[in-house]
Amino acid sequence: MAQGRILVVEDDIELAQLVREALQRDGYEVALHHRGDTAVEAIRRIDPDLLVLDLMLPGSDGFDVLRQLRPAWRRPVLMLTARGDAFDQVSGLELGADDYVVKPVLPRVLLARVKALLRRAAPVVDEQAPLRVGGLRIVPSAREVRVGESLVRLSDAEYDLLWFLARNAGRVVGREELFQELRGIDYDGLDRSMDLRVSKLRARLRDALGGEGPIRTVHGRGYLFAVDL
């Protein structure tokens, strides 16, 4: 199961590959981008859980990228740069960077900073507290799902799927993550049993809520429990 999606914006291709390999070894899904003037478009397209951003980039520097991103894009940003003077560090932090690492950096140090930022950004979820999302009220202590006062009847497997998707509302969840979380096995790329489970749950929620329902398919990536309903 992927720990999270990270985008590394770094024009040193060899260094970017080393950073990607270090993060992938710890279970992160990592994408690379090498220019500043197209970085904001890439960030919005990929929508990473965390951004590793170099300061010196072709086209636009990391400061310009941050100015365009903040405050609308609120995910963590770790600046990774060879420029380590205090003025640049303060400038980056004032523009919205969450941490600042000076190159060269040991992979284990970078990994520790990434983990710390993602941990701070993660919402605290009480596993037994009722959850209201997408027009549903989910009560984990009773394994109940309601729309208003009406009970939505789900199988155990459908409830587990709904609870996982709802706790991750607003984030695309891939098939690999679903298989690991709900069945404890790796996705082989061919098994369509999870797609069938999602399809059945989606139909039940459409009947209960009316309209399209909250579960959307994001082609090539997985499923999204939409929070704009």
C-alpha cells in the first residue's frame, strides 16, 4: 500500500532519481518534474500529498512556484536546495514552505522530514466516532450507515469498503491500496473483485441518496469519495 503520493520538482535529474528511489523504498508513490515554469500545472494535475521543491529551477524558481500555490494549495511543501543561507530559508518559510532541507542531504534525513510533515498534515481520526460525509452518517461502533433516519443495509464487506473510502474522502484511493487495506493481499493487476464490490456499494448509495452518489471513478488511478455533495 502506498504511504502517500509525493511530487519532486528538481532540475538535477540524477539527484531527483536518487530522491525518488529513496522514497519509493519506503513505500511512497513518487513523480518527478524538472521545470519551474510548468511546476504549478504539474502539481495541480498530480495533486500530491507532499511536494519536494527545489529552489533553483529553469523557467521560474521555487519562490515563484510557492507564490502561485499558496494559500489555495495547502498540502505540505519541503524545500530542497543548495542555497542554505538564512535569508533564503526565511523567505521560503514566509512564502509557505513547511520545512527547508539543504543539499546534500542523507536519504534517511530527507525521509524523516517527509514522514514528519505528512504526520503533521494527517487528520486525526477517532475510529469509533460517528462520521458525517457525503450525506451519510456512519456509526462505526454499531457498523451502521444512515441517511437521515433511514438505515442503509450493507454487507460487512460493503461497510468496510465504505468506511475506508469515507475516512479518505477527497483523496483518490488506488486499487493497490484497497486490496492491501481490505483483503491484506497485493493487487495483481487483473483481479476485478474490488471493482465489483465498489460497483455494488455505489448502487446501494445511489438508491439511498438519489442522484449520482458520492463514489466516483478516477480513470487510471482508482476511486474518489467526493465531498462536494
